[in-house]
Amino acid sequence: MSVIYYFILTTGISIISATIILCTCLLLFINFIYIYIFLLGFSFLLFLLLLLIILLIDLSTLITL
């Protein structure tokens, strides 16, 4: 009886730990996707800002000419 109880306990613990590990991996993966999207968006915004600065410099040089 105690052997069966021990077996159930250990399998339960291993299943719980496996699900916890799986959930953490999934959350990390989702977070990585979000971080990647955020970095892409941030780099895109920086690129737009640089374009705007270049355009403003071009416009200012055209106005002075």
C-alpha cells in the first residue's frame, strides 16, 4: 500500500514539475517574441526618426540656398 502511495506521490510531483517547467519555457518563449517585436518596433521608430532628421537637414539646406 505504501509503495503504491509513494509511486502516486512521485509521479504526481514529476508531472507537476514537468508542467511548471513547460509553462516557464512557454512564457519565456512568448516573452522573447514580445521582446523581438518590441525591438523591431523600436528600431523602426529610430529609423523613422533618423529619416526625419535627414529630411529636416535637407529642407534647411534647401531653404538657405
